[in-house]
Amino acid sequence: MKQVERDLLFVLHEDRYSEQQIQNAVRQINEMLSMVETMDYLCNVMEVADCNKNKVSSKRTVLQKALSRKEVKPFEFIIHKN
């Protein structure tokens, strides 16, 4: 899996955690984020509702197009299935 450069902000009490505990927490959070940031995962938990066409789709191609647009289409919504 490709390593991702990201900025994470943690607010912690300095005296409660050692440097090793902080590094371990950062590694675990980074692993969790890497797992859920894949397109396969997004296709399982999101869908696109297009009110112009009266369609709801969770197809990978439709979701990729909707997420990659620089300008949002009117009445097209990306919905989390939760």
C-alpha cells in the first residue's frame, strides 16, 4: 500500500502520554484512514442521488465522476448510506 503524506492534529496532555504511545496512536489512525479511503470502500458506503434524472446509484463509475468534478452539478447529491 502506498504511503500517504497527511497532516494530523492531536490535542493531548503532554504528561499523560509517552512519545512511543503517541507514535503508536498516529500509526493506528493512519492505518484506519488508509483502509477507508479506497474507492471500493467508498462505493460500499456512499451513493449518488441525481434528482435531474430521478436516479440513485452506487456504481463505481458514477461515484468517481461525482467525486472528481470540480464544480458541483445542481441537484446531484452524494449521500452516505449510514
